[in-house]
Amino acid sequence: MDISMIYYLVPTLVMFCCGIYGFITRKNMIAMLISIELMLNAVDINFVIFNRYLFPGQLEGMMFTLFAIAIAAAETALAIAIIINLFRAHKNIDVSDITKMKF
Amino acid sequence: MDYSQFLAMKQEIGVLVVFLLVFLYDTFMPRKGQAVLPLVATVLFACFTAFCFVTPWPDSIDAFAGMYASSTVIVAIKNILNVGVLIVLIQSIKWANSETTAIRRGEFYELLLVTLFGMYLMISARHFLLFVIGLETASLPLAAMVAFDKHRHESREAAIKYILTAIFSSAIFMMGLSFVYGLTGSLYFTNIAMAIAAGGTVSSLLVLALAFVISGIGFKLSLVPFHLWTADVYQGAPTSVTSYLSVISKGAAAFAFMVILTQVFGAVYSQAWEWMLYALIILTITVGNLFAIRQKNLKRFLAFSSVSQAGYIMLGIMADNAVGAAALMFYILVYIFSNLAAFGVVQAVENASGKVDMDSYKGLYKTNPRLSFAMMLAMFSLAGIPPFAGFFSKFFIFTSAISQGSIAIYVLVLIALINTIVSLYYYLLVVKAMFISDDDCVIPTFRSAGSERLGLWITVAGIVGLGIVSCFYNYLLDITSII
């Protein structure tokens, strides 16, 4: 049975847009981070699909995905560390309260 | 595998060696020796910079199946960045030894060297996987550097704003890359360029992918719709980190941006990205200038000024020819000297009195004439007043853009010129505050540390020297015309 590529591509695009929507609307920093993870995962799946369907002879997309997963993990670790540092001082991780510097 | 390929990446390995030496010194040196760590790191880096200048510059080599490339131009831009980093290191010695920072000063140097390594990879990458790794290696440690004063609220706030926008932008950038991969089946710069050129018509998916890629790098360069993090991060970060962020990080990103747009997407210049860049440049220069006018904090002010300077740098990419590349590199070189002079003065005043507001600079000339003079030269150079280097860098970048010859480019350069006049107003506001205005509580006379004075002397010499001596620009023009 063959599933056409479009049935994979539409969900990843929806995932990516959900990530952008969540990043913009959420106020909790952890939720914003989760939204970004959603976007990064959409990218990973996209690479794998293109590799699997369009260029099955090579592994470039798969390799990129492996590296992208590691990079995403490093990014999340650093962001969590900074959020924890903020939480220790504020007891609060709501972005609408972090407004000391503005125009 | 041919291990001699590693010899192609002399600069990268050099930075790693300096990093390891500083790391070992920081880890194993007893407490007594720790106080000279900033000095040791600076001297080591100076040796490395000298080594990069002395060692033969390759004509053109690539390594690792074409993923990594080096050429005279690439070595030249790396050397330009090296000089900038050296000045940043010299200027930050006093801050690194200050009471609050002293306990973790080693980390500042280690993180800084790692980010520099990432920027080198960005510049040399000829495959998008290596480029993304370089981009992340450059931007993640920077977030840790922005959060360096972790007990100060502004620093924490700046760090969270920086890291969230950085990850968001790299997610968008990688989404663009996945579309490019789907269209062309490769991540090598040359293969993508060939596939695009062979494709004939421009598909709408390619335009979308290009928009994603441009906005992803636009975040790093703080071009205007994506610039909102800039002012907050520049204000909140420690001043040494801000000066590093504003010149070195921006210079590396601008050069890498040019490489991507011209080498990968060069075939679709007029169909796809010319107009995107056109709109970005106008917005960046204008909005950066207009927001700079109303800033009271000098670090925020320099942030918006650097936003508008990024717009001028983009004009060199717009030219899409060898003259544009030379003008862009010369602009980065001059920008490094002028902006570091301004940040050097801000840092010296902040270290001595803790003040960064423009109002507190009133009457500075009466108490600290030399510092005000250095600041005046920096402002003149940033604004582009003739005898100084800033005038020539702007002149060359406008000339290279005009050489395209279309009416639209003339209009663009005209808008940039009008904006130069606007920028003159706010740069001179600082000069007016220092020289003409008077205040009751003037910053008292102080003697800045020897390292800060050395840094300022170098930058002032650069501002004046690059304006008078023409051989630097001629040299850059020579090497860029070869490729």
C-alpha cells in the first residue's frame, strides 16, 4: 500500500503553524519552549519525508535530522537553564511579567 | 580518510587550541594565578591573530568532500573578525577582573572562543548541515554570555528574550532548508545552485523557502521586522558581551548571509530575493534610525544604531558583484573599529561611575576630554563624516550598489542617503551632550584602566587610519575580484 507524500506533508505543516501560533499566544515560557519544539519536530519530519519519497537513494536528509535533533536538545537545555535562573529570582515564569526593559 | 584535510582549517583549529589552553589554565591554575587569566587569554589570542596573518593564505581549497571551503577572501574576513575579537578582549580585561565577575571570568573567555569557532564554521561552510551547526555553536553560547550577570535582573531578562528568539528563528530557518532540500535533493551549496539554475522557472515553493531562510538569518542580523530583541538584549547584557554581539556576531552573520544569497540562490537574484532584500533594507535603515532618536540609554541607542548599520551592510549584498563583496568586508572592518570605540568609552564610563544614560554624559568634555574625543570620533565615523573611515565605507557601499544601474537601486541608495542625514542628527546628540550641554552633576574626572586606554587607542587609530590609508580597500578589491 502506498500513502502519497501529501498525507505526511500536510500534518507537518499544521504542526509547524501550531508551533508558531503557540509561540505567539502562550504566556508561559515552558509552553513557548514546547511550541518551538513542535516547530523543530515538524522540520525533522519534513526532512525525513523528502528523503524517503523523493530521494530514496541517499541519506542526506536523515543525517540532517539526526543533527537537528541533537541541536534541538542543546537549545532546550540552555533555555531551561535560563528559565530556572529566572524562576529562582521571580517565582514566576510568565512572559508578561518580564517587562523591565521596553521601548 | 585523508587526515591532511584538517590542515585546511588552520583558523578553526587555532581557535580550538586557544580555547583548550584557556580552559586548562582556568581549571588547573591555583587561585593566585587566576587573576592574570584575562591577560593570558588576551596574549594567547594575540599570538593566534598574528599566526593567522603570518601563515600563508590559501588561494582556494576545500575539504571534507566540499563541505568546508577556504580561500583568500574567507581568510581575510576571519582575520578582520580576529582583530575585532582582540580589541573586545583587551577592553574587557578590567570588567573580567571586577569583583562580581572575577569568580567566573574564565567562562567568559571560553564561551567567547567557542562562539568564534561557530562563526568560522558559518563563514567556511559549503553545506547546510555544517552551516546550521556553526550557526547554533555561535548563538547558543552567546545566550549564556548574555545571562552572565545572573544576579542582575536585566541580564536574565535579556537572556530569555535572546534564547527564545534565537531558537524560534533557527526553527524557521531550518523549515526553509527542508523545502530547499525537497526541491533540489541536496544540501551542498553548489548542487543546490546547479539544481535551481537547471530548473528554469522559479517555483513558488522556492520563493517561500527563500523567505524562510532570509527571515531566519535576518533574526541573527537584526534586520527590521525581526529586530525586536536587539535593543533589550544589548541593554541587558554586560557591556563587553554587547560589544562582542554587536560587531563580531553581526559581521560574521552578514558575510555568511552574502555567501548563501550569492552562491546558493544567485540564479534567482532578480526573480526572488532582490525585492525581499530591497524592502528589508529600506525598513531596517529607516526604522533603526527613527527609534534611535528617542533612546536615552546609550546602550539601547547603540543597539538601534547597529540595526540601521546592518541595513547599510545589506546594500553590499544587494550589489551582487565582487565590488559589493569588497565594500561589505570593508564596511565590516570599519564598523568594528567605530562601534568598538563607542562601546569602549561606554564601558570605561560605566566601570568608573556606573552610568549609561545619555543625560549623565553632559559636560563630559570638561572632566574627561580624551574619552569625549574618542567618543566624538566614533560618532563621526558611524555617521559618515568625511575624513574618517565611516565616510569611505559608506561611499564604497553606495558606489557598489549603484553599479547595478537600475532605477530602483538609485531610489534605494537615495533613501539610504537621506537616512544618513537623519542618523547625523542623533549621533551628534551624543556629541552635543558631551561638549556643549552642561549639568550640575557631571561625571568626575577619572583615569580609565590601562587596558581600556589601549583598546581605545587601537580603535581610534583604526578609525583615522582606515580613512586615510587606501591600501586596505584596494587589497580587499583585489582578492574579491579573483572569485
